[in-house]
Amino acid sequence: MKDDFTFDSFEVTKAASKAFEKAKQFAENADSKPLAIFGGTATGKTHLLYAVKNAIEQNSPDLNVILTTTADMVSSLANIISNGGTTEQFREKYLQADVLLVDDIQELAGKEKAQNELILLFNAFYESSKRFMMTSSQKESHFGIKDRLLIRSFWGEFAVISKPYINAQLSSDNEQDKRRDELIEEGELLQDNFDIDSFKTYYKNIWLFFKRNIGLFDVNRKDIKLIIILNDLNHDLKRFDVPHIKKCEQETCSLFIDAMLDTISSFDYEGYQGGFCNRGVLCLTPPLHSLHNTDEITINEFDERFQSYCKEIYESFYADDEDDEEL
């Protein structure tokens, strides 16, 4: 899918036009100054980063282009050090590139050692007259990123995308389309004949589909049908009694659907930056907890967490009612 992220498939809006032109110039000019693109969630930063990579690899196949994320770089640094390596070896790994593209600098917030290493790495690229480019959702140092990584003097060129960006329609992916159609059919059957085991299976299948095929806030237009099915299921769960399942199970189903829909659609980036569309984790507000207190749940934990939330809801709201009925 990332091969589809080109300059031609980027929807150039007024808010993104400067970043688009800067990125295109960077990709086309071997003498380009370092480039930083800042912008909030869903502004198209990562699309432009891949567009740069794809353009350079197409036009200059002899060049070694490395596109990475700061999360991967931090992991790489930790692995090298834990195996007895040095920070110089870490820098050497990336200095093999002719062009270095780094996504999501903001994820280094609070990681001072990693930030220092990245500054040294960028300096080495600059001194070697190699190209390097980064993206970040934050452009202010008080969020835990050192001034040096964000100030204009460190980056020869930079642009800010001020408004969210809706992806242009990318070319069709046959495997993704087939799986989506299967899930739509499964969802429609579940709407007609709801049972708890089928719901759990369907929920995990939807989770895997989004995790594998889309990024955070990056729902393809064709995926909207899946969102509609989830909304319809949630509507019924909230408004009607569902036969053959316990009330606590019904509420827990709705709890998880809310979490999935919020993770996909919320613009509260700070609350959902670890959502399942990003790194496979669902941000879920547990029952009876503060709205600002969220659990991070992996798909392997789903069944266990589902049961624990059922139990919590049951013991808090329904245990006394059932005792009364027995009396």
C-alpha cells in the first residue's frame, strides 16, 4: 500500500501546498537542504514522506534510501546497546543511507538520550552533504523535544500543514477488498442474528483488518461500510435488549465498539496516539473509570479483558437485581 503514496496520489489542498512543494523539491534535488514537515494528525505528513522515498527510488535507483520511524530507531539503539554495541555503531547503521527519512519525531518526547543520538546523526548527515528529512506532529520544544530538533536554524527548509487531510483515493488492493466484502457480509449476518461468540469473533476480525490495512485516522472510503455496521450494532446494543445474552455482556460489547469507533475517528490525538491503527493496541476506557483513564489492550488480551469487564459491570449493577429475583 505504501507504494501508492506518491506525489500524484497526494491531494494538494491549500493548507498542504507548501509542504507538498517542499517535499517534491527535496526529492528532486540532490543538493536539497534538510527538510522538516510539521502537522497534526491526518495532515498527510507520512504520505509525503513515502512519496519522497518512492520518487527518489524511481528516479535514482542507485541511491540507498532509508525510511524509518523514531520508535524503530529507539528500538534499534536499545538493541545495539544491550548486545554490547556502541552509539557509534547505531549512527553507522543509518549513515549507510544516501537519504534518511524519519517519521514521527514527536515520539522521542522525554527520551533525552535518543534525542541526543538523533541530533548527532543528523549533524553527521549534514556534514556529509547527504539528504535527511523528518516529520513531527509537534513543533514546540515544551512538549519534551529538544529545541535543537525543532528550531528553524537546524532545518534548512520546513513547512507546516495546518489542517487535516483526507487521502486521495488510492488504487484498489484486491486482497483488502475481498476481506472487506467478507467482513461486510459477516457483519450483516450478525445484525440479523446476534450472539456473543459471533460478536467476539467478528470484533477481532475487524480489529485485524484495520490494523493490517489502515493507519490511524486513515480509513479508506470503501471501509465506511464497516463503520456503519459497527454503528448499527452499537445502536441496537444501547437501545434494545438482545435475546440470549446477559445484560453485562451486552454493555461490554458496546464498550468495545465505542473504543474501536473512537480510535478510528477521534481527533483527540493525545488520547489515541497508541490506538490499534497505529501499533496494534486498542485504547479503551474501562467501565466505572474516569473518562481520562484508558487501558491499552492488545488483540491477544481481548477475551480476558472482555470477561473482566463483564464481571465488573455485573457486580456493580446487576448482581443485587438477580439476588432480589431469586428471593
